[in-house]
Amino acid sequence: MSVQLIQQYHAQVAKIIRYGGSSNEGSVRKAFHDLLEGYSRQRNLEMIAELEFRTPKGRAIYPDGTLKDALRQDWGYWESKDEADDLDEEIEKKFAKGYPCNNMLFEDMHGCT
């Protein structure tokens, strides 16, 4: 990932917090989506927000983002969490609900797993 994309992300988050006074998941999620979208476009992939994913048990879930190619193949998934959330606990909850275990990125504005 380019340094420029990361710097743009940090600037966008700072602006959102400065203008909106909030750093919760709903406020800053788009900034991380934009970062992933910039990265994926360099690789001819597209980051699709809130795309339905069916678990092996048939349950519909909606990761915050799904990385797809032109053949509609899934390359990865992204889930944003609130900075106040316990990221490890939230990851366990998502996996228990059937979220994909491979190529899954969780972020909370302070770090990624």
C-alpha cells in the first residue's frame, strides 16, 4: 500500500474528527473504505460495501466491505469496529456468526488484524 494512500487516510480521519467531533465507527468507516478502495483499484479489484455473504449455514451477513474482481470472485473482506470495542472480542463474535475466517480484515482506527 502506498504511503500517499495512508497519508490521505490519516488526513481524512483527522478532518472527520475535527469537523464532526466524533471518531466512532460510523463516522470514520468511510475513510478506511476509501483507503482500501484506492489500494484495490491499483490491482483491478473493487471494494463493495455491505454486500450480502451467505454463511455455510445459509445465514445472510453483511461485511462492511468485500473485495471482488471482474469475475465476481471474493478476494477478501473487511469489518470496521468502534475504537471503544474490544477488537479481539468483536472478532470472536463475528466468526461465531459465520463471517469468513480467511482474508478477513478487522480494523478499529487504531489497528488492524
